[in-house]
Amino acid sequence: MANEAKPCPCDIGDTIEYGGLGEEVQIEHIKAYVVKPQASKKAVIVIQDIYGWQLPNTRYMADMLSANGYIAICPDFFVGKEAWNPSHDISLSTFQQWLEDKKPTDIKKEVDVVLSYLKEQCGAKQIGVVGFCWGGVATHYVALHYQEIKAAVSVYGIVREREDRFDLKSPTLFIFAENDAVIPLDQVTTLETRLKEKCTADFQVKIFPNQTHGFVHRKREDINPDDKPYIEEARKDMINWLKKYL
């Protein structure tokens, strides 16, 4: 899910059988998955897709960030509400009803709680954010409103319904797939054009050829050999963008 104008559920892709290296914690009103490298003062908030904060694929991405030296935290931005399930009715009306109380642009309370936790409990001095699908939209939203976020990576997500959506406060990398059934390329082109016109923060919009929605975190490179170079390149781009600004 990434098109706020016409939201629709996206395919879950390849679920990774993965347990995770971190721990689950309770932070005020939300739960979160946290993995901490030793002595790190840099942190990254990892924002889930529609399949929720417990999806192994997303925890794998959090662990990947931790392996690169960041405190990684994946909070439950649905705040205990049920994540989307592939077995649910995929009709547009059903998905829109499910999404009604899970707007990716209505997460300020949770972001504030997580930021306080990272600064006060983890000693984080610099904080970035990475999000996928639903979380890609949420990441775009965070980059628009939080000056203290030093870097953002929005992976297949665009905020569509806000007047201020091109006024980024944080350096932001946008990653898209050429053959994304959820985000048409004309939306990506419009985003890049308007950012060039209005945005004063650093940004990059990158489209990966022959890829589909979810390729960065929902495709297993070992069973998708043709996609492996693009998966690895996108993940490297994500890490390099964070390293540039954090």
C-alpha cells in the first residue's frame, strides 16, 4: 500500500523465515522490536509495511541496519491493531475500511514516544528513519515534519494528500520499482519534478528497472536471481544514504 489516493493491498511476496537478533520492549503505549549494537549513538526508526511490525522481513531489515552500526527500532505503529493478512478479503472497500484507523500520516504520537525513548533510554544523538510500503508513506510524512530526523529513506511510498508534501525537512532518499502496480511511474515523476521546484533539503528519487512493489524487503534474493543485483543495490543505497547524513 502506498497510493493514498487509491489505496490497495499489496502482495506479501517472499516471507523470510527469520527469528531476529533483538528483543521486544514496551515503550509507553506501544511495543517495539529493538536491536542495539554496542556503544552506538546513532539510531534508525524502521517503519513497518501493512503486514505489521512482527513481519520477519522487516525485522531482518532492522538487524541489517544494526549490523551497520545503528540502534534499530521497529515500533508497532498500528498500536496493537491487527495488521493486514494475505487471507483477508482483498476488495478495495475492505482494505480501505481496515486502513481507516491506520493512516500512515497519523503517527505523530508514536513517533514522539520513540524519539524520546531513543534519546533518553538509548543515548541516541542522531536519528534517521527508514520505511517500507505503508512505512514508506509514513517516512515521507516524518521527513516533512521532524527537523531532528537527520536522514530518511522512503521505500515505495509517497504522501499524496498534503499541501506541504514537497517541503522536506530531512534529506530523503526515495526508492521505487519500475513495474510497481501500486505506485504508477507518473506519480514518481510528479514527485521528483515538484521536489526539484520546492524542496530545499537534499533528496534523491531512484527507480529500479524491472522491479515490482516490495522488492527491497519482500523478495528473497536467493530465489530471485534476476532481481538479486537490484535488491542488493537498493539496500546498499539505503545504508549509504544513512551513512552520509548520520
